[in-house]
Amino acid sequence: MPELPEVETIRRQLAPVVAGRSIELAVADDARWCSPVSPSQFASRLEGRRIEAFDRRGKYFVARLDDGASLLMHLRMTGNLLYVTPTGPFPATHVRGLIQFDGGDRLVFVDPRRFGTAEVIDDAGRLDAYFAARLGPEPFDEAFSPAYLYDATRHRRTSIKALLLDQRLVAGVGNIYADEALFRAAIAPHRRADRLTRSNTAALRESVRDALSAGIDAKGASIDDFRDAYGVKGSFQDQFLVHRREGLDCPRCSAKIVKSRTAGRGTYRCPGCQRS
DNA sequence: CGCGCAACCTGTCTGC
DNA sequence: TGCAGACAGGTTGCGC
């Protein structure tokens, strides 16, 4: 479900509301959610702390705590992070954990498939190391430059789609935005990465940014599960150019969009404008 | 070392 | 209607 635009949509809603709040209660209903520590260790690590800022890195939420630690949360496939008030409705099912603030408002982590995670990282150095091992540059940072993308695709014989899905290349792109970016750049998903020209990689870098920006502007894509922090759907699914549009007309050349499997994922492309 | 794929889970949809 | 099987927005770890 949630890729960078969906995570960013929630982050923008939550940042002003949770910054400065004290954690009165932390509950992990599912031990795997807060693994490797136990629910009781998780609670004692967080209770009494204050959240100073609520940031995002790739698809991770990063709640900065007043003792220098950070609470990371990842939604994986079906996670949702909801802001729930004492008088508002509480999610009926699939609650994996929650953070309760003074005053009774809560962040509630809901996740049917239980892939989502929460983890406390003790200090800035460890946080840097954690992300350095997993994530490439943020797509809107200068580091994600045309030269970077060209260089990073050299000597990579895998498909360009598989590379886009690798968070170490660039952080935050998932299956939806990979398909949309490749269509915008007119590059076939199964094209070998090292066969891309300098012009291809320059176009792709712009397309990744454009597709993610459009997703953020639409407050995310809600094919099925995704809801923002207040339970509202995004609308980017109404603007998909190729993703989930098998058999429909390509908006550029009106060829029929085809679905196949690339990098182990359902992949949509226009056979007319995305030639290998 | 690079790459492809199974595994982690549950819910939903499709086809027989 | 029931049921088996495929598939779903992500990441990790294993084997080749």
C-alpha cells in the first residue's frame, strides 16, 4: 500500500499535531510489531518521552524523541497510522499498537497483514547507520541527481524496475510509482538497467520526481486499504496512467496497456510507448 | 557479488 | 454456494 506519497501525506498531517506531545502510554498488542524488544520493553522505552518532531525518511516515519532516540514506524503492505481522539471512533480490528498522548489522543497503528513494524533507535549515530544500510537518497534531494542515477545503473544487469524498487537506489518508490515513473519516462520496465542511456536516466529521474509529486498532491493512492491519518482516502488512483489499467487505452498513444510480471511484481506498461 | 525468489501474514477476488 | 488458488501497496534473507 504505502509508498513515499502515502507516508508523506500522513506525516504532513501528524507533524503539527504530535510535535511537543508527551507519550503517556505505549502499547504493543502484537509482539512482532515491536520486535525484537518485548511489548513491555517497548512501552517503558517510550512512556514519559516527548516527541520533538515527526519526520519521514523513505517510507519510514521518524518520531524524534526528547532523549535523542527515534521511534521508527513502517507500514509495509497494509499498515495505517490513524490519529484517534477520545470521542472519535476507535478502529474495530487489526490494531497492532498505539501511542497515547497526554489529553488522551492516540496514534493507532492498524495492520491486517501484520507486516508493519515499530522500532526505537537509541541515538542519532545508530539512526544514521540504520538508514545508511537500507536507503539511498531521498528522491527530492540534490543527491538524487541525473549523474547519480546514470552512475548507479552502470554494471547493473537487472531490470530497471527491480532497481527502482530497491530502496538503496532511491528511497520511497514502490510498485505503483515505479510503473507510473517508467511510463512517464517512456522506458520499458524489463529493460536492463545498464542499457539505459544518459538521456534515459535523466528522463527517469525527472519522472520519478513528477510521479511522486503528483501522488503527494493527490494525498496518496487508495486502491484498497490506504487511508490518511484521519481515515480519508487519497485520490491518486484516479490519475494512474498505466498502473492497474490493463486492457485500457494508453493516454499517450492509445495502445492497450498490458500487465506482466517484472521483478516479481504485477507490472503495467504501454507496449506502444515503452519499448525495450 | 549480484540476482531472483520464497517467506512473512491476512483478506479478497476469480474460476471451477 | 463452497473451495482452492492467485494476488495484493514491502522488505529481508537465503541459495545459486
